[in-house]
Amino acid sequence: MKEPLRDKPNISPYITPAGQKQLSDELSHLWKVKRPQVTQAVAEAAAMGDRSENAEYIYGKKQLREIDARMRFLQKRLDALIVVDRTPDDTSKVFFGAWVEIEDNDGNVYEYRIVGPDEIVPDKNFISIDSPMAKALLRKAEGDDVTVSRPNGTSAFVVTSIRY
């Protein structure tokens, strides 16, 4: 299960329609499929007798608590999210949902999509709007220079393309 975003005070409430669907699908799967399966397994384990030394029962109850916690988190998070389902009026600049291609001083090209914190997928180069890179890119246009503060120092880039 993904780590909940609780206890992180400055999290943006924005999400793409695809991200909202993914969270809704996860909640539905937990409620309609996973929880009934685990509940059945716990009931079967409980029927075996002594629960204090019954590993299947103890593990099943632990799993149910984790599922219930994730479901509560998803319900609250989905209620708090703002779905950004349209492109901005000015598509020549970087805003939420944009695919941004940048180039560093060595000629290396990177492409990122700016998404909500619930949608981060490093393998797809989906970065959070709250990340230092995304914050540096916001409101930039093609050809603009971007300086990003990173743990190992600052890096300079040039925005080479923007698409939505």
C-alpha cells in the first residue's frame, strides 16, 4: 500500500482526472474485493478455535486495520482534492498538468509531468507540483532559464518545450 500523505502540512490538493480515477478505483477495490476477502479469511481463522495463538487470525485482523486505515485516508483525501480537468488559458507557460521538456548545460534532455502529490510516478517522470523542480518550472515559458535548488547544489536548465 502507498504511504498516506498525512502529517505533511503543505501538500497541494490538486489532482488530474486520471489520478482521481486511480484513487477512486483503489478505494473501490479495497471496499468491494480486498476487505471482503480478508474478512472471510479472519472468520475462517476465528472458527479454528483459540485466537490468542492463531497466526492467521492475528495477521488477518492486522490486515483489516491496515485496509480500513487506507480506506479512511482515501475517502478523506478524495473529498479534499480539487480535480484539474482543463488546460490553462495560457498554454505557452508551465502550469499543473503540463509535460515540460528541459535541457541542462551539458545537453542532457529531461521530460517531466507536473501532477499532484498523490500521482507521483518516478518511472514515468511524474513529479509533484510541490517538488523543488516543479516549483522552479511553474509559470516559465519555452526558452526561459530555470535554476533549481537540489540537495547537491543548484542546477540550471532551459525550458525547451511545454505541452498539455
